[in-house]
Amino acid sequence: MKKSIKPFVIGTLFGSLLTVSSVAFADDGIQAIKALLNNNAKITVNGKASSLTNPTLSYEGKTYVYIKDIGKLVGATVSWNAKQKTVEIKTNASTVSGQTAASKIIATYQGGIVTDKEFNKYARFFSIVNPQTSAYMGDPQMKEQFLREYIGYKLLYAKVAEKVMTKEEEAKMNEFLGQVKTYLSQAPEIKAAADKEGLSEGDFKHFYMMITGAMNDIESKVTDALIQAEFEKTKADYNVVSVRHILVSTTDPQTGKQLRTDEEALTRAQKVKGLLDAGGDWNVLAKEYSDDPGSKDSGGLYEDQQSKLWVTEFKDAANTQPVGKTGDPVKSAFGYHVMKVEKRVSKTFDQLSAGDQLQIKQSIASRILNDFMTNELPGKITKIDLT
């Protein structure tokens, strides 16, 4: 993976360079060091080739770049205050190499800035991989929240940006980029919108790496012990259940039109239960009374499914209702369910599939990410200005 200087690591670079300077140029004199100056070093900013005014310096296996050169690349002013013996860095400029002077800083945080052009690229990227994002951008509060989360990802990714991708991770990224390329070739209007924001293939790659890199790092810290502890809290979700049900809805799930009042639905459901208790045939009654298109033609049967796939009320009944008996009507957002659990098999942790364990791992990682975004991130953001 090629290394490139990006806005989110500028704070780290400044810190490293200042530390090196204080060692190499101590107050008691200049130390002699063996170093190599390189006038041909290649550098990119946000994937775009750029150039340095001064040569880089290689020393003990590390390459250092002049602070003023970095400042120039990201629109920062760097100067030396001789009186206070301090390097002063000001982000009063708003341009980054490859961006126009019209670019505006819309956020500052510990270690970096976000410009409107950068954020617009990210928002466009996200709207392509998740079209629902476009609707959020029209709401000022949602847009600000989206910006804050972007800063959060930048901060998290900065810690692992130099980590080399595994072959599996690189293959997944290339598959993603291929899918994006194919999609854009078939959607000229969306491609035109992406081109208008200056969204390049390098940007797609960077944003993908940023999000997956941050999440992969969090997931790598989720141990098997944490996964098992989480499973023990929610083990009923992994019960494999076969259940029949007849749904009596209050509204049409397709049109939202009211079918019957809540009272009418409950009365109808109780009637269905009475017919079943009297020996009624599930296949016949499901076809006549059920409003669930997914099961009405199969006797209301959902066979061998994990209970976590169902809405809470239905799931709880499937996990607790006595096997072989038709229970009282259960109310959910869909209406009233008349249910009969035909089979229920619980699982131990060792019986979980690799997919189940991965889902638990990802849910823990998502919770850790949410905790960071909610509790730690606000203290790292110094200013937001979307006006």
C-alpha cells in the first residue's frame, strides 16, 4: 500500500518533526548526524501527486519532511517565533493541494481540519454506497451529526493508517472498487454528480480504507471471551424455532390503509384461536384469516429459523410459549399473532456457526464505536461551522 500524507495525520506529523528538531538541534548546540537528502521524493495529498519545495531528509531508516512544506500542502502557515522559541502553526489558509481557494474549513478537531470540499466528497461517496444518506443531508442536525461521525472515523483511522492491508482485506477492497466502477458506468447521472465533487477512484479507495480500517481495528480487539459473554446475555436469540402463526393486521402493510380497528383485530384473532383450539386446520384457517403473505399459503409455518430474526414480541413468544400449544394472541407492530410453537432447539456457544460468532463480534465492535462517537469524540472536536 502506498503511503500518502492526508489531512488526518498532519497533527501526528507535526508532533514527530518537532520532537526530532528538539533532539537534533538542542539548545546547547547542533549535533552531528548522518543524513541523506532526497530531492526526488514523491508525495501525494488525498491521492493526487504534489511536490515539495525542499528535499526530504532520511535518517536512521525514517524519512522527514519540512514542516513548512507540509503546511503549504494543507493550507497551514508555519513560522518560527524566535522570542518564545516556538514553531507556530496557523490554519488560516483554507486550501489543500488539489483544491481550489474557495475551499472553506468547516470543522477543526485535535490534529486536523475538515474542509467543505473534503466533506462533500465523503458525503457523495456515502450517498453512492448508501443512497439513504442523501435524505439526511437536507436536515442541518443530521448533516452535522454526519460530519461529526466523519471526524470520528478520521481520528480512529489515523491510528492504523500505516498498517499494511492483508491479502484478504485488499481483495475485498478491490472487489468493492470494481462494484463501484461497474455501478457508475451504468448510472451516468450519479457518475456526473461524483465527478462534479471531484470524487476520484483514489477518494473511493481512501474512504473505504478509512471506514473499514477503523472498524477492523476495533473488531481485532474483541476477544473470544467477550463474544462468549455477549452470547450468554442473548442466547435465546439463537434458539432455532419452528412456529406457525396467523396474523391479523390493523393496517395493510403495502398501502398503510387501515383494515380494522385494534379492537376488531383482537376479536378476530381470538376467534381464530378458538377455531384452532376446536381442532381447526392451520392450512385452511391461515389461508382464510392470515394477513401475512409470507406464510398464509403454507399453514402459517416458519420453519427452523433463529428467533433473533423476528420482531421482539414475536421473538419473545417463540422463545417462551409452551411447545405444541396455541397461545393467546400476541400483539406487535404488525397486528395480532395467533402462534403455535412446534419445535424449539437451544444452542450452546460451541454450536454457533462462524457467521453467528462474526455477527456477535461485529455487534460488540459497533457498540464500542458508538460509545466512542457518543462519549469521547465531542471532547476532540473544537469547532463545527456548517453555515
